[in-house]
Amino acid sequence: MKRITILTLLFFISSYTKLSAAIVYTDINDVTLQIGGAIDIDFDGDGLPEFTFEDQGFGGQVEPGVIFNNVNEHFTTVSLAEWDVIQGVPLNTTIDMNSNWFDQGDAYVDPGWGTTLFPTTDTYIGASFEVGGNTHYGWIFVNWDGNGTFVIKSYAYETDNNTPILAGATNANTNVMVNSITLSTANGETTVAVGDDLQVSAAILPLNASNTDVTWTIVNGSGTATIDANGLLSALTLGTITVVATANDGSGITAQIQINITEVTPIVDNGNTDPILDPGSPLSEVESSVIYVPSVFTPNAGNINKTFEVIADNIEDFKMIIYNRWGEVVYVSYDQRVAWDGSYAGRSNPNEMYVWKINYRDAKGQKNEIIGQVLVLI
């Protein structure tokens, strides 16, 4: 009876280990190793590849190989005698601590000195590596034609440390990588006025990609802009900029679109030679609130036009922000009676055009925003 009890306990432990195991499977577009090229294998998707296949040949024909980064990274190889000849294993082969881990820092597919040929069909390569100091096993699905064409199709690993995996097993969390990003804007617009916003959207393929998030960035050209985490672009200064979206799944897929930032149309004069610039509601509708904003001033030119001063009547909740050409905030004011002397952090700003944005509440209690530019001449 005692022996039966022990066998039952062992069976229970084995069953529990299998049920608790989790496989992360990464299905990629087939990638062919190019002459002089390299292909990264990032099992856990942290952006740091565990292995990199490289062409180890000298031109003419691809010769796939791997130089292991540390002593805890291994591929299945043929034997102790052929320790650096990568072994292809069939579907459902168990990959674990007892597999052929004979490599000693490097391994190759069909090297000239080897006698055992790699299968010229779809096959698997067993892999062993460490994550957080723990050993994990995985497989890489490849195709080799024996004549220089080496294709990587997918890979997977067991997240439970020291747990075997069957070659080709995918019965868990499938990680489908992004293979395409297409950018678009509302109504196909590729122009936006200074101070306006433009929503940029990203369409991800395949539709079942595991992670469809992207990171938005701006490459400033002759113009400047900012963009938030949701793809909402805010135009700051005239010129062209490039919006870039990068997939967050480690696939390296990016897309970009060029946007042209144009002048804001002047719509109100109010008897002043410097127009009020307003891309939203025209100020002429605000009957008893008036704002005058200069378009140029000269901080070092004596007592004439030496500060940037907003003259306003019958407004509340005033706020003004001034940006330089790079989109950096150089001045903020909550009082229209306080003038800007053209400095930032105690130092004079260079001669250039600056963008200002003013928010206020008019005599009717309505919120307004006006945006324009001012030229600083030192």
C-alpha cells in the first residue's frame, strides 16, 4: 500500500507541472536570412534578443550560424564530436535538459567541416537560455534548402523554468507579431494650421496581432509639433514635420506620414495693424471683449516695443503660453498686465518667431482660445 501511495503522488506532481506550464508562441512573417544579414530571436519579447542568426559566409551563399552571447545559451547540436553543427529535430521532439547541448560558444547550419547535414525541409531547432537566472527551453521553426536559403518562421518557449517543451507546441499564449502599420488622418488631411490639432490614426495588421499599441514620435523638419500618446498632433511652427508610429511588440515595424504646417488665417483687425489670429470662433462675435496682440517686439531697442504686452478689456481667466520653434515652453502668464521681456531662464532668447496661445473667458462667459506668432528681434 505504501508503494501505491508514492506512485500516486508522483503522478499527481507530474500532472500538475504539465497543467501549470505556459508556452509563449511567436508567429512572425517568414524571414529569410540575407547575405551579410542577421535575424534576432526574442523569445520573451523584452526587446533583448536571446539569439541572433547571422550569415557567417564570405559572400556568394548564406551560411547560417550563431555566436552565443554567454555560456547559458545553447542550440541542439549533433554530437560531442560535431559540437558546433546545429541539429534539426522533428515535430514533437522533447526539448529539455537531456537534449544535445554540446555547443561551445558557436554553432552552424551545414558547416563545411561537418558530416551531418541539416534537414532540407521544415524542421525545428531546440534552444536553451536563461531568463532571470532560470533555464528555459524553446524551439525555433525554420526551413533550409541546402543551397543558401534559410527561413525562420516562428518560435516558442516554455515560461516555467526547467520545464520541457515539445518541438512545435503552441498550446498556450500565442504571440502574433505586427507586420504592417498604415497611418491616416481625418479626411486624409496632410496640412494643419499653426496652433491647430490633427488626429493621426494607425491601422495594424494582422488584425489578430497580440499587441496593437504603438509609440508616437515627431521628427521635426522645417516646422515643429508635438504629439500625444493617442496620436493627437499639435502644430507649433510653420514648415514640415514627420509623424512616426512604432509597434510596441518588439517587431520593429514602423510607419510614417509627412504633415505640412501652414499659417493661421487672420480674421480680426480691431483697428490695430497687428491681426488677432484665431483658428476657432472669430473674436468679432464677442461684442464687448477686446484683445490686442503685437506681432513683433525688440527687447534691446530702447523704450519702444521692448516688451510683448497683451492689451485686453473685459476678459477673465486669462492664460498665455509662449513656445519656441522646438515646442518648448519659454513663458507662461496668468495676468495680461504682465509683459514678457523676451527672456527665458534669465537669458535673452534668439531672434526667431515664437508661437503664443491665449485662453480666456469673454464678457458672455464663453471660453475662447486664440493662437498666433510674434517675432522677437534682439
